[in-house]
Amino acid sequence: MKTMHDFAENFRNLNTGAGSSQKEVRFDTTLGSFVEVPAGTPMGSDEIVQEFDTKGFGSEEPNPLPSMEDNYDWKKGGIFETDALKDKAAAIIGCGGLGSQVAEQLARNGIGRLVLVDFDVFKARNISRHVAGVSDLGRKKTDICEDIVRNINPYIEVEKYDVNICDHPEVLEEIVAKADIGLVCTDNNSSRFRVGSQLAESGKPGLFGRVLKRGQGIDCFLYRPGEACYGCLFGNDIIMEEEIRDAQAGLENGQIPAYASPEDIDILVQPGLPDDMLPLVYIMTKWTMLQIVDAEKYGLAGLKAAFGDTNYILFANRQEGQFQRWGSLSAPGTGPAIGRYYAMKITKNPDCMICISDHENTE
């Protein structure tokens, strides 16, 4: 397979020596390589004229990276001033299918620093919903996400923690302290409760995103310091069936009945489609910006008003399972329907153990 290094080498060789100014360099798609032809030769169907800046493509002095202020395209056509995020930091805890997509979108919006947290490596079963592909198999998910965001924004600061936060609470405290907001993109409640507790103790906002069983829907919870926390969510009868990580985990935590047949188990652990989590990526990206920037100053006042003081959003992808009685998108009436966001305000639960613990720690 030809690499860009091979192409650059061919280009450099063809354009050295006497008479090179009388030649043109083209890429022949049939041969898969650069070829030299006399200047002015009609272009054949298998040739593509290549225009190269020879200074920087094979020379000893490559062009420097353009400065952010002068040349890097930060403006989004007046829609959003991305300088708003350049001094902000977000901790993304869980760099799988959800976390990797949220990281990508925040990088495109100009976030200045990301703290990436995940102890896992990229496996074949992750390909369908992760931003990475087969060439990344076996790599750490944090390394993959770093490459992705740096390819979008070469000026972004990235710090990585390849740890299981459930086993290292002292590291979690350090992670939260470094960020303006915590984005919890993990797939289990053990990690979510730990992060929720640390956010409450640190007085930092946080978002908790979940893909529901078989991708039937998504939900997202926003923690604002002093308000209902992730633990309070479960005290308000908001119990949604989450995706099952794998058969063993499902059997251990009761998501899969012990009497389920192998065929039933295979169906239960099927993940949702890649696009099933896109509504969640959108919500987490927008809500993140609203929590850490001045909405009035940076043109987000309308969006902030639309979100209001809600702290929980639910979205159904299709009429299946827990949403099978929901109406269709075009159905008349005021009942719940698929393809729509539903927002509500979760109140504090006086019996929430996270809130009780946080209150005791501040006394």
C-alpha cells in the first residue's frame, strides 16, 4: 500500500534535476503513484493533477502550523464564538462510543482543554459506535480520543488518565479538580455514583449520559451544584432500562434473568444502532456549553432560555420495549411520542445518600 511518505518521496525525486520546470507531476490512479509528464500534456481519465506547496511537502523546512489567532478557522459563521471555550476544561469520564463523540464535538467547538479518563482498550465490538476504526484495535481509548481531538484542534491541551475511577477515588478527586465540568459517559452506575458524589463534594457541575436498552432511547441528567444530584434521580422514580454491557454483567446485576435462554441473552445484549446515541451527543454538547460559558455574552441566550431550569431530558428513538406505547412522531394529541425531547425538573431527594454525605462534609 502506498503511503503519504512514498508519495512525498516520489514527488521530491521527480522534481529535482535539470529541466524539472518543464515537467508536470500527476498522480496516476491506475498505477497508484506519481508520474512525470511533459508540461501541457492532456490529462487522461486516470490522472489527477496535483498541486503541491513544495516547501513543506518533502523539503527540510516544513511550513509551520498556522497561528490560532491569524489563520486557524475558529469562527462558525457568526453562530457561535468559539473563543468562549478556549480557556475552559472538561473531564470526559468514559471514552467509548459516547465519550469519544462528545470529545470530538467539543474539540470542534473550541474547548481549550480535555481531561480524558478510561482504563479500557479499543476492541472489535466497539467499532460500530466509536469514532475510531479497525486501525485503532488494541489501542487505549484515551490515546485514540487524544489523536481525534488534536487532529481537529492542534492547540487543544489534553491530559489522560488510564485508570478505573472506582478503584482510585483519590485520582477521581484530582480529575474533577482540573475541570470546569464533568461529563460522565460510562456504562455503569457504580462509576456514575462515584463521580456524582465527587462533583457534589467539589461543587462542580456534571452531565450523566445514558443509552437505554437496545438503543431504544437516551436520557441525560444535569447536576448543578446545590441542586438534585445523580443519586436524587433514582429517588424520583426515574428508572429506565439501560443497555446491557455484556452477558456476564447482565446476569450479575440482574438485568438478565437467571433463567434466560442463550438465544434470549443474545438478543438482550445487542447494542443500539450507532445513530441511536446521536440525540444524546447533541444534548451533552449543548448543555456543556451552557454550563461553562456566559450565554448572554456568546450568543447562547436563546438556547439557554429554551433549556430553562430543566435538569433531566429523555428521548425515545423508536416504539419498542419501554417506549412501545408511545405515539409516532406524526401522531396527533399531547401524549409522549418518539423522536422528541422531553424535559423535566428533578427535585432533591431528602433521603439521597450522596446529598446527605455532602451536607455532613460541609458542616
